[in-house]
Amino acid sequence: MEKTFIRCCLTLAAGAILLCGCSVSRHLPEDSYMLNKVRVVTDGSYKDINTTAMKEYVRQKTNSRWLSMVKVPLGIYSLSGRDSSLVNRVLRSIGEAPVVYDTLLARLSCEDLKQALQNKGYLDAEVSLYLDKRKRKVKAIYVLRPGPAYTISSYATDIQDSVIADILSKRGGTLRPGMQFSADALNTERSQITSYLQDRGYFRFHKEFINYRARKNARDHSVGLSMILHKYRREAEDSSSLHSRYRVRDVVFQSGNVGDSAIHLRDHVLKENTFIRKGDFYSAADLQNTYNHFGRLSAVKYTNISYEQVADTTLLDAHIQIQTNKPSTISFQPEGTNTAGDLGAAAALTYQNRNLFKGSEVLSVQLRGAYEAIRGLEGYSNQDFFEYSVESRLSFPRFIIPFLSSEFRRGIIATSEVSLLYDSQDRPEFLRRVLSAGWHYQWKPQNSFNSYRMDLIDLNYVFMPWISKTFREEYLDNTSNSNAILSYNYEDLLIMKTGFGYAYNNGHTALKTNLETGGNLLNLYAHAFRASQNSLGQYQVFNIAFAQYVKADIDFIHRLYEGDNNQLVFHAGLGIAYPYGNCRVLPFEKRYFAGGANSVRGWSVRSLGPGRYKDKDGRINFITQTGDLKLDLNMEYRSYLFWKFYGALFLDAGNIWTLRYYPEQEGGQLKLSRMLDDIAVGYGMGLRLNFDYFILRLDLGMKAVNPAYEDDDAHFPLIHPRLSRDLAFHFAVGLPF
């Protein structure tokens, strides 16, 4: 099997190379060349000129390459013949015709590159094109000669509207003498002035009322700059006048529901989400904020805001038309499951009311059932796993908290949520019940990349009404096979936590952090009221021991490179949790695991670590292969292939460790002196099917460095690969990070 797989991989690789090596000359017109490669270089060192970004101005691109290496679509096209048979038509539709070098597009590309350099302030820039023609293929090299960068020697303003001149005198500009001249800086200043005025009543002001006059001085490479703000003209032939400043006379709410004049939202909800106020100057920012706030309400389907000028005045009536969704929906969602090879099925029935109290409050109730056939268990009366759960959530599109000013509430986008869950799990080894309740807040300042989350209280009660005799005798009561981690997680337990999270995402860099602590309030209560203790010395509340711990997580994602249909993305994740006080072992739900589709992909889920620990009993590895500290480092190169298919190459590293010593996890405790030796490394490739609203992902991962080795060959699978031992296959929804 292994040799067959290797032969298939080698055959596919050879086929890809053969495809790309096929002659494409027969598909080229006479006396023409295929554009084989395009380069953009600078004649000299210019730190602020990104040649990769400048390549976007080249109008003619080469044939696409899979993973930026192999021109597979071109190879497929080259296999087609000249006639119009079905096979040839299919090959041409799947493949990609050779790009024929076009002299006109090349000349226009030189002009575009020159204009781009001049816009950056290199007013004496020149661009040359060099062609390397070989065997009906051409390599185009665009050489940029920017010359010296021009600076602004003087900056003056000519504001022909006296009222606007007084308003702008209170604003600091972005242009100043001494800075490098660039078209981007001029456009930024013009856009900012336009937004500044539009937020202060100038309803009919637009950026075309602003232009610049520049005087080039080639001797000292400088530019004398003047900004001119013209008076108002409705048409070019009209006489000029001062720009009118508009106020809002009235705000009118209208229903957008067909055949229904009611809006179905309470008056105070409408006012709370409306930033347009009677008597205020017109503001484009208030208009956008109103759109944003109504757009996040689940009860609202569509919002349209229009202004109507009162005749012969500078007053505006704002008409806010709101179309609401149907309040109630019912959905059914089936799914297939695969837990370490055990196949099963699940289904969820969800009822949702998106306007419970006519304030866009969302109530959802979900009933879920799951079944799984468990393999490899012996000595148990059945081999099936059943799970039933009911979960309800009620969320409010605002802060539900006293003593907050209305201005603060309006300045943020917030959600308050209360949740309740009951989950019943019936396994051959035990019955497990979970009761959870929580109160959570999420909020985000307007027009910000920052968001926050607070778990004010999260209460979990886990109890085990029945444990099979076989499981108890083999694992829990067997003194020769004692396992403190296993035993602790099969006792009734109370977890009461609070937490805080912060996230930042600007589209290129994302940071997510979370800090939570559990059991401290219960510990204060236990000491204050001298609560009872169990045989292990743990304090109990309502005769149930409670967990006490602290946990912190941080995830960082950054796009190192983003070009034509290609991305290079880096991810780093670190998590640490420490049990103290009333417990010596972390609850199972708070422990970390490694391996799987979102971790080190050379290992299957929950099969890596902790440290150099080697799994001794596959039936309980979901407990023993967990830890208190986790490190994940990932690098992934993503590339567009064709249609909706994307490919990826990845390199993963990481592991988990325990902070305390546990005899049942030999080699799992963190030791700084050997931490680097404990890092597992994996590599592989993947295929993504991108449907925009969701992504299906297939990843093939291989072990490269295995810290839990038994011989030298297993230590470095990169050098001594064995598919049966080192290959892991992952199917998932969504990107890994």
C-alpha cells in the first residue's frame, strides 16, 4: 500500500512536469511569442518602492502557476489539438491558453509604471523595458529609474468660502513643507477635508470642489504646492456662492414592510440606534453610524435613509425606512461525525425568535441528538454512544447593565447574552450530565479594529450518575493502574469562572487574547462559611468539589505576503493554565490537546504530547494526551488553482506539556532545558474548495520530527518516512487559522 502510494505521487509529479514541458508553440500565432516571465526591478536602492506592488501596474500577466511553481493549466491546454473535438474542447476549458506577448500592452505598462512613480514623488522617473527572447518565449524585465524624490518646498491654501475657511482653521492639515510630495498624500488631504465638512453640515459638498496647483522646481527637486477650495456651483455655467450648511428639521420613521405599516420595534429602540437628531447639522458620520446600528439588529432586514430638502431653506427631513424580518424561524441541520475513526450522525432542530420583546432581542432554542458507533471496546454491555442536549440563548443588542450613560451606549456596538444548557451523554463506560449557565457581554467601539468580551459568570455543573463496573475496576479503582488525571475527571465537579477577552483584526494582522479564572469566589465562600471538605481535602459547595484555576490564551495571525492569488500566512498560539488551591488537576474541558486539523497536522487529533509522552492505552488517550501548556507555530502558503479550488503548502510545529509532574504522563512535564527537543514538526499539503460563504478543507500532513520516538528512524520521519506511521489525513470546514 505504501509503495503504491509513493508510486502514485511520483507519477503525478512527473505528469505535472511533463504537462508544463509540453510544447505550446503550436498554439501561438505566427511570428509571436509567449510571455513566459515578468519582472519589475529598480535601478538602484529605493526603500519605499515595493517592486512586488509595482508589478500590479503591468497590464499583461503570465500564465498562472500552481503554488507559484508549475504552470499546470497551461500544460493541460497544450495537450489539446487544433480541431474542435469534445476532448480538445474540454482540455481547453479546463486549461489556460498561452499568454501572447503584446507590444501595445507592454508600452502602456511602461507608461503606467512611470505614472505610479511620479505619483509617489519621483517626478523625473523613467521606465525601460528589456526583452529576453528564446525559443518563442519572452521574458519581460521592466527597469524602474525613479531618480530623486521631490519634496514640498511650500504649501499655501486658497479657501474661497469665508465660512469654510473659519471652520478649517480649527483643523490641522496633513500636508506640510519638507515632506515628500506624492499624489496619495494630496488625495488623502482632499478626502479628509471633504469628510470633515460633510460631518459639519455641508450636505452638498464633494471633493471635486478641491484641487491643487503645483510648481515643479527641477533644480532643488522640490514642489511649490497650493490647495484651492472653490465656491459652490450647481452647474459649470452657474454663478458661484458660499456653500450652504444644512440642519436636520425632522426625523421620520417609515415601514418598509409590504402591506404592513408597522415597524415592529419599540420607539426607544429606534431612537437609541438613530444618530441623526433634530436640530443638528447634517453629518455623514451620523448617517453611516445609523446604518451600522440598524444593520446589526437581527429584527431588521433592510434600512434605507434618504434626505429631503425643505423648499427654499437649508433644512433637511431625514426619512428612515425600515423593513423587518419575519420574527420566527425553524431550521433543521443534519451532520455526519467522525471521532478518531468512530462514525456517527447528529441532527439539530433550532427555533429562533429575532424580535422577542420588539427590541431585536434574539431567543434561540436548540434540540440536538447524536449517535456514534464505538469500536474497540471490550467488556461493556453495549458499543454505542448517545447524546441529547437542549440549549437556549437570549441575546440583547445592547448592554444590559446599570449606570452606563446613553452616550457611552451609543458609542459602541454591544451584545448581552444569557445562556442555559443541559447535555446528556450516554457512553458504554459511563453516563455524564452537564448543566451550564452563563452571562456574557461583547462590545466593539465604532469604526475600530478592537473588540472585547467579558464572561461575567459562567457556571458548569458536571455530574456522573453512573460508571460501569468494568471501567471503574480497570481504571478508577485499580491501584496498579492508578491515574489521578482520569479519576479527577470522573467525579462530580463544579466550575464557576469569569473571563475577559480582547481581539484585534485589521484584515492583515489578527490578535486574540483571553484570560479566565475559576473558583475564586467559591473559595472565598468556602473559607468564610467553613464549608465541608471531602476525603482529598477539597472544599465542597452543596457537597460538590469545585475547580480553581487560572488560564490565559493568545493567538497571533499575520499575512507575511499577499500577491496575485497567493498568500503566505504565519500563526502563533500560546496557551497556559494552572490549577491551584482547591484542585491539583485541571478539569478536562480546560486542558489543551495537540494534533488535528487546526494544530500540528502531521498528527491526528489528540495524538500528540504531552512532551515526549508515548500513548499507552488508546482507550483513554483523550485524557492522558492532554496538558496545561500549548504551543502552536504554523506557516502556510496558499495559492489559487482553478475554479473554486485553492492549494496550500504548510509547515507546523508545537506540542503540549504539563506544568506539574503526573506519573501517568511520563515525559510530559515541561522542562526548559529540553523544550526545543520536545517540539514536534509536521509538513504537508492541502486542497481547499472555496464557496465564499464556507470553505471545505482537505489536508495531508506528515511527521517531520517526532519527540515521542522509540527508535532513531521514528525520531526523524522526515529522513525515514513511513506512511502507515507518519501520515495523517484531515477533513475540516474553514481555514486552519
